[in-house]
Amino acid sequence: MSARFEWADSSGTVLGSATSYPQQEGRHCTEVPEGLFVDGQTYQWRVRAEDHYQEPETLEMLSDVSDWTAWQEFTVDVTRPMLPVIASETYPANATGGLVGTPGVFTFAPGESTDVVSYKYRLTPGGPMAGQVTADAEGRASVSLTPTVSFRHTLYVAAVDRAGNAGPERAYSFTPGRNPAPSVVSTAYPENTPGGGAGVPGEFTFSPNGAQDVVAYGYRLDSGETLQTSADTPTVTITPESAGPHTLSVWSIDARGYLSWARDYDFMVN
């Protein structure tokens, strides 16, 4: 069995034809010569089955053909969409936005394109946050993305039209915010002031200093062991083992597990 394809313009004038023989799984297909179809123009195609065979015990070649299918109309579209428009209230473009770890909604709009049906997107750095989202009837769509590092991010978005043409990527850069460093106070060991003494314990109290959703504090004396205390018990006792200058590094930890900027609290031990 073979298949004969015909293609025509919108008025029905046949522009060409081709015969196809079975391919994988018995399917038939053909290719239209390059340059025959014009972008934006409407065409149609149809196909029929053909069976060429030899009459038994003769040299006569015969053919059976089916009826033609109905004409199938289509419009050629090889024009790529334009650059999309990207916006986010949580993470404004080229600015520091919401805290790292905070989900942010990013809205995509078609800009000057008129037939956008979806958007491809990818976010760097911070993992394989890539995908494709379907647009609504107006060509708009939105996704929720969660930055996982406090470095500058770039969201790349490309519009896809109804014919599957993907447009160029628009780059949308933003920087997730980070909680401020905590405050530290100590009566026994005032900041940048001699106090206490080697082997003398001293209390250090931590506070959020404007940080949001603080659940714990991490701290480390000089290059020693990193320790942690709950935000419900923000006062810790530290015993310097030697006289001279020391540095206590302290940072807060929010409910999502992200760290604030660190505070270096310098003090002198008598």
C-alpha cells in the first residue's frame, strides 16, 4: 500500500503531490518542497490510499485507490514571538527583593506578540528550576519560584506561539534579600572594650535586629566550634580561655533554615 498526498492553496488549486510508502508502524508521511508555502498564508492538503498489484498469472498491472480524505486546512506560521514581559512584586528587576527562601510569583506577558500559548523558563543559580507554563487566552501566565541562595539570580523566559515557534529569551535579574546581622550585647565583655578575664565566664545576649522569623542563633568564638541556641533562649555563656582580643561571630536562622548576615563582635579579655 502507498499513500498519495496532494497540497493546494486556499482556493483549491493543487500545487503539488507526492507518493509515500509505509514507514515505521505503517505510517505514511511526505515533505513539501522548500519555499512553496508562504508565511501567514492558508493552504490545504488531502491523502488517499493506493494499492498497485499484478493480476495473477498475467503481466497486467492494476491499481486500486481509495476516496480522497476531506481537505485539511492549515495556516503557515514560522514567525517567532517577540521578547516577553516579566514582572514580580516579591522580586523586582535589578533590585534586592524578598528574603531568600521566600516563594515569589513571576508574571509573563506576550508584549507585542499576538499568538503566545506558553512560556519556557529557567532560573539560575540555585538548581534546575526550569519548565514550561501554559498561557491564558490573553497570552499571560505566572509561576511561583523560590530562590535558594542569596546571590544575584537571572530568570530566562521565552514565549512559544501556537505553531511551536519559540522566541528569544528575556533575562530578568534580581537579588534575594537576606536577614540583617543580629545584635549582640554583653556586660562582662563589652564590645571593643577590655573586660572579664581568662577563664571568666560571660553572658552574651542575641536579638534579631529587624530580622524576620528568627527561630535560632548560630555562633562561634574565633575559629572554634560552631554552636546554636534557640531564639527562645537567646543568652549564652562563653568562657574565653586566653587573654587578648577575641571575635564572636553570630548569625540568626529563620524558620525556613536560611542564615542571616553574620555579626562579628570583637572584645578584649583582661
